[in-house]
Amino acid sequence: MRSLSLRLRIFLFFCLIGFGGMAIVLGAVWLGYRQLGDQQAMSAFSTIAIVSGFGLLALAAFVWRLFDENVSKPIEHLAAQFRIHSAADTKTEIDTCTAQYLGDLAPAATAIHQKLATASHATAETVAQKTARLERQRGQLIRILSDIPIAVIVATQDHQIVLYDGQAATLMEREAPARLNGSVFDYLDEASLRKILSEMEADGTKRRAITISGLSGTTYSGHIRSFEGNAGYTLMLEPLAFDAERPLVYDFDLFEKSGPSPANDKILKDLCFVVFDSETTGLDPAKDDVVQLGAIRVVNGKIIETEVFETLVNPGRPIPPSSTKVHHVSDAMVVEAPPFSKARADFHRFSKGSVLVAHNAPFDMAFLHRDKQAATLHFDNPVLDTVHLSAIVFGGSAEHTLDAICDRLNIEIRPDLRHTALGDAIATAQVLVAMLPILEARGLRSFGEVRAEIQKHSRILKVQE
């Protein structure tokens, strides 16, 4: 019983009252009939039993409905708000209107929230001052590094990328999409790099010149430097364009991440997510086609704003005016766009090794699985649906549209980006990032634990955006 939701347990409680009361009535009527001993009274006793029994069931159902609307749902709503305010960064007040029949519970919760908010405000101001100072120093460091004409890639001992600059991104894009926490071997020849690192470890050298081939066959030259204690290494390669912009993309917390393991065993923040969305000619995956595909990566619980995928798609058919009215993609815009087979293949490369996340994922995944290339180009990535995550966080009775979730989490979607593939993907990514700490606060730390909890909400399969 403990694994059941509060609303389901209360529903079962009222079922027990209704059917138990019906059983008592039937038992009492039968005893009365036996004591009377008049067979002609059977009809009257039967009428009493039927009316009383179904009357009790109707009364139990009516009272349960009132209880569900005025007690169970408000408690579920308050619990969700508690989780949001304790684990997510939101300034929204606790909504007490939905809990108006719960006595002093909602006002008491509001008082606690206000007291904690006041206490945390002072701490936040101090943290903000120190953070601003660190950000200024970080900006100065980036400006200094940006003047060094080298393509830099920093990797862990497991060859996962924790930093790359703009020059390195240009080099990496020649081989595959640039991805933080991706493998160096997605870009450079694995055998050659492993051999060089092995030789350096054998002779005790920490730095040496390197010439290595990319997976495309391009040869790159430069230097490699290994860190103390086999903690990782830095690749410093000749850039493709010396005057190109050099923004840094990095997350040194990735040095602390666990090594390779099954997705179900991984902590949520250790996973790489590709959050995506598609705009289509209609709402039937069996008949309609994709006209736009957009995605963004989330690594270590953070959105990587520079790692995006966006493309228009030529559906090979006229786009209905009713669909264009929603997503603003017209026939003229997709004339020069690639076909879906090309967009799908590019997206497959972009999402390699990641967990795919979408809002109402079955709809978007249906298009990826339906394409003619599906037999040879599989999307076997693990998949998460933010509809299901919302049901876990806010309860099954809440509204789970993307707009409703964003409102609860104080996430703003720019009107000009709503119903664009990349705009909706970014909003969904913000939702995912906001819900990750809430899920962890509920004790759902690993991917497997979240998937098991999702099974309780599997009935929520499709919603309208």
C-alpha cells in the first residue's frame, strides 16, 4: 500500500466503505428475512437490499468525489509546490486557493516558506556578490585564453571531453557534432591516441608532439600533455582558422563523474540528455511528415547553449495552411531544406550516446522510427518524456501541457519561439533541468529509479501541447 499514491489509497478506502456497507446491508436483510420466515416477503426484502446497497455505493462515490476534489488533490498540489520551492530556483508564492478546505495547513506552509525565503535571501545576496567576482575573473581568463592560437581539448582519463574552445569546436565539427562529455574517439583515431598515451606513461613524459588522424582522414598536428596521476590530458592542436572566435565550453565537474555503466544505474546528472522537438504537417505520425527538427544538449544538469541542432525539413508534400498557422513553417521556407532522411541521419549523429527527452515523446519518436532508414539507422537511445516526469513531480491530476508545466516552474517561453522546434526544445530542456533536483529530492536519483516510477503514470501517454 505504501507504494500507491495518496489519491489511489483514499479511493480504495472509500471502495472498502461502499462495498463493506453494501455487504452489511445484505447480511442484515438476509437475517431479517430468515427471522420473519415469510417467503412472500422476499420481494420486499430484495427491494430493500438493492436500494440500500446501491444507495450506499452512490453515497460513498459522492463523498469520495468531494474528498478527492477538496482534500486529496489539494494535498497533492501542495506537496508538489513544497518540492518545487525546496529543490528548484523559483520565486513564485505557494498557491493557497486550491487548499482552502484544508484548514490552517496552507497558511502554515506559506508562513514557513516566507520565513525560509527571508533567511535564504540574505545568503543569496552574499553568494551573488562572490559569484559576480568569480564571473569577472572567469571572463578575464577566457579573454586571455582566447588570444592563444591553439585548438584546445581537455579530456578525462576515460577520454570524455570536459572542455573545448571555439577553434577546437571548428575542428571537431569536421568529424562529428561537437559534444561536451562526448568521447575523444568520436573525432580522433582511437588506436593512435591510445598508443601515444601508453608510450608517454611508459617513458614518464608529460608532454610530446603529436600527429594524429581524424575519423574523416584529416591529419592534425600539435601537442598532448597528460595530467599528474593519470587524471586526464590536454590536446593542443593547430587550429583550422586562426582568427575564428574562441568561446570556451567546459564543465570541470565532469572530472568527478563515474565511469561507463548501464544507463539504469547512472545518477541522473551523470547522464547526457538531448532534448528535442519536431514540427510537422499534422498530428498523425502514420500519415504526416516533419517540417522542422530542433534539439539542445543537457550535460551535468546544465543546458549547453552552444550545442544545438536545428534544421528545416522538406516533407516532399505541401504543408497544410492550418499547420503553418501553428508553427509558421511555409512551403517556401522548406524548398531548399534537406529531406527528412538527411535530417534524421544528422540528428542521429548529434544524439549519439545520449538519453532522448521530449514532451509527449511517443509522438516525436514515432517519426524517427517510421523513416525508411529506420531498418539500418536505429534510435535505440533511452527515452524520457517530460509528461511522465511532470506526473511524478506534480501528480497525475495536474495539467501536463508544456505551457502549464512552464507556468508552475516559472519558466518563460518567448511567444516568437513557441511552436518552433528549437524554441520548444529549449523550453523542454529548462523544464527537465528544473525537475532533476526535485526528482532527486524525492529519492529518485538514478535513471532506473525514475523509469520504475514512470510505470505508475504510464496511462498518461499523450497530451496536447
